[in-house]
Amino acid sequence: MPVELTREALIERFTGLIEEQKVGFTLTDPSAPLDLDSFTMMLILTAASEMSVDLDMEHLDFDDFYSLDVLVDKVLAEAKTAI
């Protein structure tokens, strides 16, 4: 079942992925720094792709993964340009 591209749905999906990978970590503030490893970043890119949002690696940098808010903003912006 496809995930709706709303801010809330993306936060929920990405939070689940991050918390699965960072054992013992609970993300309570979407503006908090994430400090993700490259594997988790790739999982997020894959999840975005599954939601029909292809994030171009040439236009991404580590700042796009700074916080969940920044990441979701990037995904939503890319989704708008893809329409």
C-alpha cells in the first residue's frame, strides 16, 4: 500500500526506519540532529523511491539529512518538482 505524501506520513515512515536502525534511539523532536550512518541514509532514499520520489544523489548532501524536518522538506520539494 503506497504511503501518502504528507508531512505527517513521511515523518512517521522515516522515524520508523531510523528507530529500527538506531537501537535504543527514540526520535521525539523532528528538528533534532539525526547523525545518520550511510546505511540508514540509503534506506531512507529507498523508502522515498518506493513512494515515487527519486532523490538525485547529485543534488543531495549531508545537510539534507541534518534533521527529520529538513529531510521531509527535501522529499516534499522533490515530489512537487516531479509532478
